[in-house]
Amino acid sequence: MRSRFRVILGTSALAAPLLISGAISAASPAAADPLGLALSGNQFLLDGQPFVPHGFNSIALLNSPWCTMTATQAAAAALTPTELQLAKTSWNANTLRFQVSQPVLAGPNGVAYAQQIDATVQTVLSSGFVVDISMQDQSRACGPAEPLPGPETEAAWSTLMANTGLATDPDVMFELFNEPQNAPTSTATADPQQSTWLDWLDGGRQIGPGAGWDAYVPVGHQDLVDFLRTGLNVPNILIADGANKGGHLDGMPLLQDPGPTNQIAYAVHPYYYTDGQASWDTRWGYLAATNALIASEWNYTASSCGSAAQKMAPQLLSYLRSTVNIGVLGHALDDYPGSLVTDSSLAPTQCGTASPGGGQDFLRNYAATFVPAAVAAPVTTAAALGGREVDLSWTAPPDTAGIAGYDLYRDGSLLTSTPTTSYADTAIAPSTTYSYTVVATDTVGNVSPPSAAVAATTGTGLPPAAPTGLAATYGPNQIRLTWTAAKDPDGAVAGYDVYRGGVHIATTAATSYVDLPIKEATPYVYTVDAFDTASDVSPLSTPLAATAPDDQPPTSPTSVKATLAAKSITVAWAASTDNLAVTGYRVYRNGTAVTTTTARSYTDGAVTQGSGYQYRVVALDKAGNASAPSATPTIVFPDTTKPTVPTKLTLTPAKASIVLKWAASTDNVKVTTYRVYRSTTLIATVISPTLTYTNSGLKTGTSYSYHLIAI
């Protein structure tokens, strides 16, 4: 199982002025580290797994032959293997932050100082920590405490990168400039004594002079990022401190990473925290939702006992740990020898300890949230896929330190190591039983008991037989296929693939399939194969040719209209539709079929004047399906031919009357009545076929004139 511990070979690095001597105990042997630290969104990752950097600051690397003072000398003396081991085991620290001197690195002794830094960092890395290197320009770095990065900052980073291998180590982060002093405002100003977020981002405007430092033109943090990325080819995580000595991120313009992905995190130093969560959210907590943040400095001092700080410190650390998931690097690992990490017996008191750097008790409570519990055994399952693969999976046991990876054993021998919770074992033989166990290891080297063994027996590796009995039945726009279940040597048929015309159309676990929709009266060819749980595939079944009959009639013709002509009636209609095609129309007159046509109109010349006609139309398809009849319009062919004039009119006088007789008129349809006129006056209407009329009530001796009209 790969660990996070390394061995540093050779002697040149050990000749540096600062050297940790003695043995560092490790949970497992040294190994390569191909992944290291990275950012994904707002999350730190270590070797691809979520990671919360937490631990301590050290000012030990500020001590050098070219810059030394009592505090840094004491810090350097306290940085021992014992202290590092306690930091890891008693405080669960995984990250150490080293402040380095910007003036010394940029000065004439920068190369030797860079090598000193490199030797110590490599030793710390080999003891299992990740490292944050912060560029410092304040008093302990023998600097003037300039408020923003400058050309000297670029020179210092250039010396460090050119004379060490730190930029090639993925477990090292670089904090661009410790505690910028600009105000957290984006309002532009010409005041040389005041810098803003605009100066923090882009620099380029002369500021100062200030207390202890001369006027200069700052280098913006974006320029510093671009310089490290493109000028020095540094791929590591870069960390940018917030305004007002790291107290504010509100209003901060985000930096743009010219690399392939964003690997820029932001640092806050939440020393001022008595204003409560609403202010924390506003000043920096808001950004944790989208960007990776780290509290790269924090401390609680004994002088705060009895103040609001005493009450708020636990709340702040709980907020950082549980609400915004921001790791804390506390002061100090080695600021005051013997007062913090090196004394593992310190017990919490009501408000910390009376020792300098008394935040240790609050920090100890915070660090305790990272205590790795004993790693539980994973729960493992195994499933054989025929004779060629066993698929294994297991649960990730809960562990506060984080699981680093798993060792998978087959029949008691190590099969593989993997950071994932699954594995496909393909180096197997058919018809063989294997036993598997899994052991988990966390990031601090704790190892779980083996999981309960699970067994898997591989199959023969032979495919199923081809399905048989492929048959088809039919329905509207569908072909229903059925077949006989295939037989498998391992009894593990998992499903069937259905093909139409050689093209895969479906996979099913059943022994039937409905192909829907299809075109009726269209020939199709189907085949089916079977596959087992090992994905072994059978030969194809015997092909089946299937044609679904067309049993769907066309739609009824619409918009049927009859139009009169001189000697005919023309019937026209709108086209019908069909699932395949309409082949023609049948026209009915008064219920009797008179024609079948492919046109959408018909002219009926066999009509008689004076007769009424009803027409309806049905649509036909190739299969002989007939639609429902159309609507039935009624039309009457008019009679325009007059009857012949009545002839042979005779008048026979009688007593006070005259009897009229005549010969019948003829008509193309029928004579229905005769109108009798005396002179010009209509005196009677006689219903045909009566051909006589008696006009009575006449005066004797009077002459009368008559004529007839046939209707």
C-alpha cells in the first residue's frame, strides 16, 4: 500500500545550516507520489481524494546566517523529529506552513538560503506532511514590511525556484506574499499612503513611502501568478492572502490561472473574529462555496481569557471546520519551545493555558476532529461473469483521516492495490472458485482488518446456444416475436438481442419482443441471439421472414360535393390517407356502386331530369380495406323540358254548361296536371290522367273561349 512517507537520499541537502536530525517514524515504506495536491472547485485534493489541510505554522526557516533573531533561533532549534512526530500523532497535523525571508532570497546569499529551505522542506515532506511556503517581508524576515508584493518578491521566488526542486514536488504549495496590507475596497485612489484591491490585483502605481519602507511600484498578484506560471513554470497550488493582513476577502477580484485548470486558493488570517458568523460570512466565508480557502494563520492568546475572544474562539473553529470546511494552520509549531507541540501532556483549561501561544487548547479541540478512528473492515461482494471475469466491489469504511487505498487479496495473496472501491479480476480460469478479501489503509497509515472473505465460482466460459422457435404474430402496426429460451452451459442466460434486417433493435430479458411500429404489408427478416452474465454471446437464431397484413382501412373521404351540369352531376372529394397507400375510391349513387376510380372526382351522366340523387364515397387500399362511407350530399337534377301542348280539344254545350275533352300531352318525365283557362282566366286544374272537364253555371246564349296548358 502506498504511503505518504519519503526517503531523502544523498548528503548535500543535509549540509544546510538548518537540519532536523534523528529518526522520523513512518507507518509504511517510502513510495512515489504521482498525484499530490490539487484543487477541484472549492476542494483541496490529495492524491485525488478530498483533503483538508490543517496543522501549524513554523518560523524556523526565517532563521539563517543572514537573518536571525531570538524567536527564529528558538523555532529552528525546536524543529526536531520529536516535534514533527508529535505534530502528526498528537495533533493530527497534515500540513506545515513555513515562512521564508523575501529579502534574503532576493539578496546576495539567496542561493545558499534557497538550498537551506529546500533541505528542511524535503525532510518535512519525508515525514508525511504537505508544505505551504509563504513569502515573508515582515520584521522576522528582516524585511521592511512593504504592504504589497514588489520586484523583490519576484526576485525571491525566482531564486527559490531556480535553486531547488520544490516546483516539481506536488506536495508543496506556494503562498505568494504574506499578509498584504491593502484596504478591502475597490474604489480607486491616488493616495500614495493607501492601497486598494486594484493595487493588490494589478500593481503598477507607486505607493509610499511608509513606516520603514521606501516608495515603490508594487507588483500585482495577477502579475505574480503569471510570473510563477509562465516565467518560472511552477504548476503547484498558489495561495493568495486577503486584504488587511489576510483579514478580508470581501470585494476581492479573483485571480485568473493561466494554467490548464484553476489551481489558485485564497488565504485568510482570522485573528479578528469576535464580530460573529454574519461578519465571517461577509468577510471571507462566502467565497468558500466556490473557491478553495485556507486559514493559513490563527492563534488565541492567554491574554484573551475572560474576553469575547474566549467565547468566540471555539465558535470560530467550529465554523471553519463544519460550516465552510476551511483548514486551520495554527501558530505556532515552534514559536515558543516546549509550550505547544513538544509537550503532549498539556490538558485543556477553561480558556487555554497561561503559556505564550496559549491557543493550543482550542487548537487541540479543533485538531481532535481529525483523529482517525480505527479503520473498519470493508464489506465486500463478488460476482463471477462466466469464465472470464470476477467483478468485486466493497464499501469505503468511515475514517476521519481519509482512506488512502485498498489492498485486494485473492486466495490469501495480494492481487492488486487500488484507491477505488471496485476491481474487475480478469486473470482467472474457468470453472474455478476464488476467495477474496480487502484491507483498507488510511492516510495516516492505519490498516483495517481484512474484510469477510467472499467466494466466486467462475463459469465455463462457453456461450449460450442459439435461441430456437422464432415465430411471429401480428397486430396493428406491430409484429410480435416469440422464441424458445436459449440454454447456457452455466445456466446463466442474462438476455437476448433482437435484430431486424441485421440491425440491432432491442435487448430484452424476456423470450418475446413486440416490434412497434412497423409498416404493414412490408416484409422484414428477424434474428435473435442470447448472451449470458459473462457477456458471452450465442450464434444467431435461424432467420424469420415476417410480413404483417394490412388490416387498417383508409380514412373516410371528406369535403364531398356534388355539382350540376347540363346533362350530368360531378362529385368531388378530398383525398383520404392510409397507413400504406390509398389505391382508389368507390362512388355510390342512391346506395348503388356506380364506379371505382383513382381520381378524386366522378361525373355521373346517367341522371334524369327531375330526379333526386344521393352520393357517398369510400376509399380503398391495396389490401382491399375500405374506409367508412363519406358524408352523403343530396342533389336534384332539374326538369327543363316542357310537356307537349294538349290537342284535340272539343267543346260540347249542355244545359248551362260546356263539357271539355282533349287528347293527352306527353312529357320527358310525366304530365301531372292540366290548367283550364276560359278566355284568360284559370278556371280549373285537372289532375292527369283525367282528360275532361265540365264548366257549369254558364249563361245560355253566351259565347265562351277555352284553352289548356299541360304541366
